[in-house]
Amino acid sequence: MNLLHTAGTAVDASCCVPSDKPVLGIEEAQRKALVFKALADPNRLRLLSIVKAEDSGESCVCDLTEPLDLGQPTVSHHLKILVEAGILHREKRGTWAYYSLVPGVMDDIAGILAAL
């Protein structure tokens, strides 16, 4: 065991050696944290569940307000956060917006945790 003596106290020197394993950089950690911030709201989790459950793979914003018992502006705010986090894709068709999961996003989210 490699010991250092500091102020009369023996300290294991291996505790001060940085790991050579790769770690998240600040920018990457901030990007990934956006995803978890977006998922940290029960209404947004419910929205994802609704969109994912659709046989067509997409949901019109008009179909998302009633199940959550929230107003359209609130639902739109939650959807915007999910889009900005890269979890949902938004497609405008006429006056309506349709939302779908970004392909592979669920695997990407699981991969973020698995890589830590």
C-alpha cells in the first residue's frame, strides 16, 4: 500500500489518483440533464405514455388535453419541453400539431443511464 504522510496522518495515495475511465464532460452532462428534467414531470410522462400507446405512433395535440384534464396552453407547454429535449417530434398539419416519439429515443435514454 502506498501511503502519504500529511500533517502526521497516513493517507492511502491511491485515493488521490484520478480514474483513467472516461467521464461526462460538462456540455454532454448538461444536454443529458435536459432529457431527465423533461422526464421529471408526471404530466410529461403521461403525455409520452399516450403518444407511445397510439397505434399510429403519433397523437394530435387536440387528443392530449382531455386525458390529462389540463388546458391546451399547459399541454402545449409540456409538449414544447419534450420536443426541446429531443424526446418528441412535432409536425404541423394545417391548424393542428401532431407529436410522435423521436425514433430510438427510448433506447437513447436507457443508454444514458447504462453508460454512467
